[in-house]
Amino acid sequence: MKSAVCSMIGVVGAGFTALLGGWDMGLQTLLLFMVIDYITGLIIAGIFKKSDKTESGGLDSHIGWKGLAKKCMTLLFVLIAYRLDLIVGTDYIRDAVIIAFVTNELISIVENAGLMGLPIPNVIMEAIEVLKNKEDSDK
């Protein structure tokens, strides 16, 4: 039973990543940043009570589900970009979309860290600028 469940999870995961253009560094980074952003958002609301999405600044399940829906929409855009690459015969639309969303997730993570009172290292701010410039040059 255990091997059947693991096999099924593997098949579903492989199919999912194939739809998104493969399990490359860009997709891995995007998914990692999405998870980090979601978790830091939960920490901001649950522990620090500083969420700007609720009146109380605390947790709200409706807001949490909205956040997850946005993350799913992000992945849908990656799928769309990959399919556009296939139709047009290019290989940069998906990468540009992933870079744009990685940049957005990183900015949100930095904002969450700021709400926690953490100083933001200059190298992170410089990395955001590099990503923004790369996103602009891919257009």
C-alpha cells in the first residue's frame, strides 16, 4: 500500500511539473519562495499580529485561502507561459514569467521580514534590482 501511494504521488508530481515545463532551477526557486512567503505571512499574522490584510492584524482563514488561490494562479501563469513558448517556438516566455514572480515573492518576503523587525541585508536588495533588470531585459 505504501509503495502504491508513493508511486501515485510521484506520477502526479511528475505530471504536474511536466505541465509547468519541467523541474528546473527557476520552478524550484519559485515554489520555494512561494512557500517561504506564505509561511512568513502566517507568522506576521499569527505571532506578530501585524498583517495589513485584516483589521486586527491577526490570522483570518479567508485571507489565507485567498493567498493560496493567488499562488495557484501564479502557477497557472507559468503553465500558460510554457504553452506559449511551445506554440511560438521560443524558450524565454516561461523564464521571464518565473523571474517576474520570483521577484514579486522575494519582495513580499522582504516586506514580511521588515514587519518582523529584521534588518534587510543590502545584498538582498541588490538581488531584487538584478532580478527586476533581468525581467525587463527578457521583455
